[in-house]
Amino acid sequence: MIISVSRRTDIPAFYTEWFFNRLQEGFVLVRNPMNYRQVSRILLNPSLVDCFVFWTKNPENLTDKLDRLGQYHYYFLITLNPYGPAIERNLSSINSRIKAFQKLSAKIGKNKTIWRYDPIIFTDEIDLKYHAENFGLLASCLEGYTDRCQISFVDFYKKAKRNLKYMNAEKADHEKKYVTGKTLSEIASKHKIKMEARSESISLASIGIDRGRCIDDRLISEITGQNLKIPKDKNQRHLCGCAASIDIGTYNTCRHGCSYCYANFSDKAVSDNIKKHNVKSPLLIGNIELEDKIKDRKM
């Protein structure tokens, strides 16, 4: 069983103590995003969990607590973009996050620290030159600290469409994706970083960019020393190559405030949920209610 921590929110950045409380108690409860009263109980016994996949924009809060993970296997997907507070509103400085990436990589190894340059956005002010220059600066800082970078171009999700329209973001056509991919791939190669593309309709294999998997059963097999064969995740988009996993996050709980985010409806929804967070609750947000129907998740 692979546990995703989490596509829906940044648990390493904001909910570390809650996460470790769940490990200590041996289970976590997760509400079905489509059915509020349906709750799954997911066991977190090391004998059942093949790997944790941590998604974060800043691993700093978790880096010094890795010894608390004991015998669990894990790796990190770390998003580092150059957009600044106009788009990624509540993040710490890019320099501090680069240092956090480097510190984590030095501790666990570059194969377990995957860089995500994601999503790639184009506006009147953010063009190919902007991406080439800033991607190059980031790649130079991460050389030796990662061997893989995953990219994807921004999707105009319903939740983010208004914000993207406000900043005059444009949808990249196949030609722009190809040229951008080629440019970034050439830069990455100079810094010994392999490029991968996620969930893109266009194939970039001809310019050395393979299709990537965030939840990567091949990497997990390498980390665990087991030959794992895990089916594709049926709950993700058709173009997504991720292996099946169980996500323990909750939507409308990430405080980074990124304009392109698909996981938050609004700042108010996030604020309201944060007030309900209890580090001792088995749920990330709120507590169990009388009407809830709890079922054990098959693993």
C-alpha cells in the first residue's frame, strides 16, 4: 500500500504533528471528498505501508523529524517555482526553500528528493525567456541534490480558472510546450538532471523528456528492494501514469495560497477549515460526528 501525503494539501509544511500522531496511533481517518458522511479508516502499520510519498513546497518542518518515521520507506516530491508572492502568495523566500531542499537531500539522498517545476505558466510577463533564466538558476542550485525534475503545464481547473484569467494566463499549445520542454531539458542536462513530463497530451520523448509518474512504483521498488507491480490509479486523469495510492489529505486546507491551486475553493474555505484542525483528531479537519459511517479501507 502506498500512502500519498498529499495531493490535496501540504501536510509536511502545515500538519506534521498531526501526521506523527496518526503514525503513533496506527491509523488515520479520511472523509470521502464526494460524500461527507463516508469515512475510511486506513491502517498505517509499517507492515502494510510500502511507502509514503510526501508532496510539499517546503520540507523544512519534517526534515529534522525523519527519525520518527522509523522503518517506513518514503520519498519527497518538492515543488520549487520562480513565481514569487504575486502567484505563490504565502511561501517563504525561494532561497530558504532551496536550502531546505538541499538539507533534506543531503540527509536522505538525491534519488528520494524529486524536483517539481510545476505548473509552467505563461502570462504577458512570464514568457519562455523568464522560464529559461529562472529554471537555470534553480537547476544550478539543485545540481547534485536531485537527479530528476518533473514538469507540467498549467491546467485551467474550474477552481483556478478565475485566478488564471485575472493574471492573463494563456494555454500553451503543442508547439509552445515542445519548445519550452526542449529549452528546459537542455538546461537540466547541463546540471545532470533528467526531465520528465506529467499528464501531458503531447509526447516529448523525442527531446529526451519521458512521461513521469509522481507515485512511481519503479522508484518505490528501488527504495524498498521489492519488485512491486502496482496498477495504475483509476481515480486520476486518463493521462496520469501514477500507481494506485491512498491519499490522506483534505481539500481546502493548504495555506500556501497559490493562484493556480486546484485543491482550494477559496481563502474563506481554507480559513474555516483551519479553525477546525485538531492535532489529536484522527481526521485532518474536524472530528467524527454521530452520522458518520466509518469503514475499513481494503488494503
